[in-house]
Amino acid sequence: MVNPVTLAPQSPEGFYAINNPFLVNGPKGYIEFKTLENEDMYIRFDVPGVPNNGVKVILDQSNKAVCILGDAPKEHKYDASVRSYNGTTLRKKLSIGGINSKIVCKCCDFYSGFTSHVADGVLRLVLTKIHTNTPRPPCISFLGGPDGEDPYGADPHDTDPHGFPPSSDPNDPNLTGPILMPHPCVGQGSQMAYESKVLQNGGLYVRVDMPGVPKENFTVSVTNGRVKVTGEAPARGHDSAGRFYSGDVAVLSSPVDLPVRKIKTIAKNEGFYAINNQFLANGPKGFMEFKKLENEDMFVRIDFPGVPKDGVRVILDQSKKAVCIFADAPKEHKYDYSERNYGTSTGLVCKCCEVSGFTSLMCDGVLRLILTKSNITPQRSSCISFLAGPDFREDLRGDDPYKFRHGTDPNDPKLTGRILMPHPCVNYGSEMAYESKQLQNGGLYVRVDMPGVPKENFTVAVMNGRVKVTGEAPAVSHDSGGRFYSGDVAMLSTPFDIPIRKIKIIAKNGVIRLIIPPV
């Protein structure tokens, strides 16, 4: 039996930092502000669990504010829920520090721009201000605190013009104490840095936030029945300093230490949420998914973006050991590079069973199969093996009869990383989810694969010179879950946004095509 820990203060004075019970060194607080030498403003904002493409930053010129929205997906089935920072479309829009972070003076604005970077659960922003009245001398004030209140008038004893309200100063003594502080910008999901769940088999699932720590900087050890995690977050951008985390996260019920190799560790990798599609932001990963059903049938999901309902053929091999799949995605627009042709096969690796039948459904660029097996010798009991990986090779299977080779498990951590994976079933045509072509008139043609998304679930938006596409794919049949896609697909050459109506949109079969006119 493994038990969660009681998060006790690290010293009689309390936690080193009340924003995170495991932080033992470095800047404190979820948010840090710093005025740079050129009078720009640097902001560090912790958004643990949010992938690199999961943050949206919006410049609100009229309110002199910057608004931030971030979503941390449910990375494991034992997570309590997804986490949303500073609001989603379902809730009132929030931004830095809870509502808005504004310029508190009347002589400046920062519509001149900003730069942003997300890495390892931390958003770093550099915002630039300019003077509304150019003859006026530079002022020393910049951003206010939460809700845009003036931090300089809040405390008559505060004479530091660059100081900010509590929770945004990394050296604020109020950030040390016996009580842990919930994340003030979480609109949905857990607000705390530690989450645990006792499993039915007596094991324990633990989630620990250590924002800023790269995957390779985590270490796990077991000593005297206590599971300890440490993490080192290097200083990046204009951070005041690096951060170091350390603490016990679980306690074994017996004094016998278990080997670290038996602890499954999932540390989020920098890079794409899913290497099969750079626009996938949430949901099952991989081009394929296998699942054994309760009645021992096998469910198979295979992404064939661009293939219409009548464009796929599933053939049961004469040996009844395999099914062969062929699919054709036509060239829907003259600017498409070419049509695409897919082909794959999968089957049984045991010698005692055969495929007795199947049903198939092709919808929105996704093929879903349910295959049934039966014993060749009826008097023999059913075996536990079923389908192998693509090309039904036994050497592509995992050690467990219910696991399949890399690329077919939607929770495989190897499906997250820096390098995009080409579609393994494409015989000819584009193997990647994104295609663009510069047009002679100065416009741009874009094709984006978002398999599983119905035509009506695509949205296109233009903001700050960026063309963004989102798509929601509901769970169908026995899918592990729905999928959500989101990402910028084009950038305008000027800061003037074009109306959506001027963009020609073609959405069908899990693919969206845009013809963006010249600006």
C-alpha cells in the first residue's frame, strides 16, 4: 500500500513559498513583474500543465491590458480534471492576476506590442509601452496589480516605484508562511500543486506541479519508505533566478523500499502535445488506437484525413488472420499538392483464432472498425491475444497482451516531443497535417488536417495578424475520448486584420482548407 503525504511546512516558520509546498529555493509566487532597463515590462507567469501551444495572449488596447488564457489538458486518466487558467469560452474572461493587469498611469499605452514564450509550464512575456503624449517625459510606472489597481497608492510606506502588490514580488515576505495559497488564476480544475489518488490495486497516483522544470531535470528516489521528487528549473528570459523544488510525495506502508524503475514517471516533454498532429491540443494521441472490448472484440481507430465516407475499403484476408485497409483522399482543390492514398493491415498473432467478421464506420476522416474473432478449435478456451500492430507482425507488440507497439497507444509518452511524425499509412501524397502554398496574387492557400472534426465544428478567427483554426472532434463509438485542435495556420504581412468573410473556407472529411486573400 502506498499513501499520500501530509504537506507539512518545511520549517517552524512555515513553507519557504506558500505558492508551492515543494519550492525550496528561488523566486516565489505564481507571478513575477520586472521593469527592464528600456522601460519594457517582463512578466513570469506559472501555468503548470499547459503545453507550449496551449496559451493565448490578447492585447486589449482600449483597457491598456493584456489578457491571458491557458488550458492544461488531462494528461492521465487519474487526473481529477483538466485545468483552465484565466478563463475559457465557458466563463468570464480573466487575465493576469485574476481580472486585468493594466497600466495605471494616464500618459502611456502599450499597444506597440509584446513577445511571449511558453516552456515547461511557464509563460514569459515582454510588453512594450509608448507614450500617448510624446512630448511628456518617460514615467516610471508600468503595470498595475490584479484588477488594475494602483499599487503605488496602496501602501503609503512603499516608496519603491518599481514595487508591485503582494503575490507579484518574488521576495515578498507575505509569500512565506504556514498556509498554502491556491493558484489565483485557475478558473477550472485543481488550484493546488499536489494531487493524489489511491488506486484500487493499493497503488497511488500523484501529480506534482514544479513549473519551469524541464523533463530531464526531474529526479525520483525512494529512501526509508518515502518517495521523493526533486526538480531544477533554470533561469530563463529575465527571471530573477532559477528555482529548486524538493519534497516527499508519497509514503510506502512497509519499510521495504521498492525500486525506482517500478514507479511510472510521466514528466511532460517540451514540444508538441502530440507528434502525429501539431494542432492537436487535447485528447487521444496517435494516428491509430486499439482497444479490446469487454466481449473480446477489438476496436480500431485509424485517422485517414481527407477520405470521404465511400473512399475506404476493408477486406478480410482469405486466411482470416488479417484485415487489409485501402483508402483514397481525392484532390479537393486545385491548390492541393496531390491526392492521398492510404494503405495498412492488421491481424491476429495467435494460431488458435481467426477473424470471423467486422463492422466499419468512416466519418470525418476517421475509420472505426470492430473486429470479431472466434476459435478455430471450438472446444479450446479463448486466448487473450488479439490484434498485433500494423502489418500484424508479432515483433511489433508490447510485452502485455493488451498493449500495442509505439504509435498505437493514445497515452504513449513517446507520442509527445519536438519532432513531428509522418503518417505511417500514406502510400503517396502528403504525409503531414499541414500544407501551404503561396499564390501568385500574394494570397495563401492552407490545408490543415484535423481528423474527427465535423464540418460544423471548425472555427476560424483572425486576431493580431494571425489566422487561427480550432476544431472539436467528439468521441465516437469506442474512442478513448474526444479531441480538440487549435493553432495558428497563417500570419498576415501587416498588422491589419482581414474580415473572416474574405477568407474562403472549405471544410470536409476532417480537413479544413483556407484561401487567404492578399492584405
